[in-house]
Amino acid sequence: MKEIRPWLSAMRLRTLPLSVSGIILGTCFAYYNGQFSWWVLILAILTTISLQILSNLANDYGDSINGADNSERVGPRRAVQSGKITPEEMLDAIKFNIVLVIILTLSLIWAAFGSTNFLFLLLFVVLGGISVYAALNYTMGDTPYGYRALGDIFVFVFFGLVSTIGSYLLYMQRVDHVTILPAIALGLLSVGVLNLNNMRDLEGDANAGKITIAVKLGIKRAKQYHYVLVAGAMGITILFSVLYYVEPYNFLYILVFIPLVIHLKKIHAAKLPDDFDSQLKVLALSTFLFAILLGVGYNLY
């Protein structure tokens, strides 16, 4: 058990619900439009979870090697930083996970498209390759993009647009305008989670040369940026429900606005790194619940 715990910690299991939020949302909209497959759903979730774990392992390795994980860090101690997992062991785990992602991605593509729709098949092969690259190069490599204030863009694209619109495309085999606004809202909330993490680690990241949006903005403007992300997601979702209104259940997700508003008040009052850390789980789980309620709200009739 002692050997398993460092690996479970490195995988950061608490990030997994957020990673599958777009899959749930895209699946719900596809189901509403008459298309669903258990194989596609299961393989999409497994592929996404494997990618997220790959990203978490690479992040643990990269931040430890580059010095961003140090004694100033407020969050849970990383496995490589603590010495519980050696850099060589982590690299082996990363390589194994890359192979697993490739197998799951190809299985998902085959389950969705078979031997038909060659262009979509090729698109998802390319997306799979880019996803692996993004997972690895957030903190690894000579010029990790997470150290150049580009993490927010990648999170918005992959956690919002690609996961929601991409999962819908797997079922429907077409892109539909109905998924665009929900994908944007989910992307903004996902960036909010990253921004929370970056506000918590602002001082340590700055000292280690890790330039994030929070480091560039400073804590006061990083908070303002956070308000825009969360409030923007709420506003975009209300606009979506008005434009695509079918019945009152479509507004079921408004229940999540209660913890989100409380969350914003907590961030406004936050002063210490621990204040931001305590809100990470709140925003991540609220985003997960938001995706479920928004999707289910269009399937209750």
C-alpha cells in the first residue's frame, strides 16, 4: 500500500471529474439528438482519464525537474519532489501511459467511425497526437508552454472546445452549432480551476521562473481575471439556454450558480495561498456538476 500511495498522489485523482466534464456534456447533447453508444462513451472517458493522468505525471516530473515544486509550494507535495518516486520511475510511467493513450485513442476512433469517414478518423488521430504533446509539454521539455503563460489557452481549447465538441462529433459525425456556447462556458470554468492553482502558487512560480497568467497579472488583477472567467461562463450559459430554450428543465444548471457565487465571494476575500487551495475542489466539482445538470436538463421530458 505504501508503494501505491505516491502513485495515486501523482495521478491527482481529484482532477479526473473535471477532465471528463466535456465528455458528459457532449454525450448528453448527442443523446438529445438521437445518437448514443456505450462503447464510445466508455472509451472516450477512459481515453480522457488516461490523458489527464499522463498530464499529471508529466507535470509532477516537469515541475520537480525545473524547480517549480519546492519548499514554497502550498499544495500537496509532488511525488518526484518528495523523493517517493524517482525521476527515472516517473519517466517509465509516462512512457507506459503514452502507449495506453495511443491504444485507447485508436480503439475510440474505431468504435466511433469504423472504416468509414476517413477525414474524421484522420482528424481524431491528429487530435490524439496533439493531446499527447500538450499533456507532456505543459511543464516538460526545453520550452514548456506552462512556463510561458500559455496554459490557460491550452486548457480552454482541450477541456472546453475539444472535449465537448469533439465528443459530440464522435456520436453525430458532424459539428453542430448547439455545442459551441456550452463548450466555451465549460472551457472558461476549466481555465478558472487552473487560474486558482496559479494564484495559489504565484509566489513560488515567480521565484522559479514559471511565468503564468497569474504571475504576469499579479494577485489583484488575477482575481479580476478569475471573476471574468466564472461570471462569463455563467452569462454565456444563460444566453445559450435563452437561444436554445425548449422547456424549464433547460435551466437546471442554475442550481450550480449558488456555490459559484459563494466561491467568487471567497476568492474576493482570499489573501493567503491556502485560501485559494481550499477553493480548488469547490470549483472543480461545481464545474463537473454544471456539465451534468446542463446536459441532463435537455434530456428531461
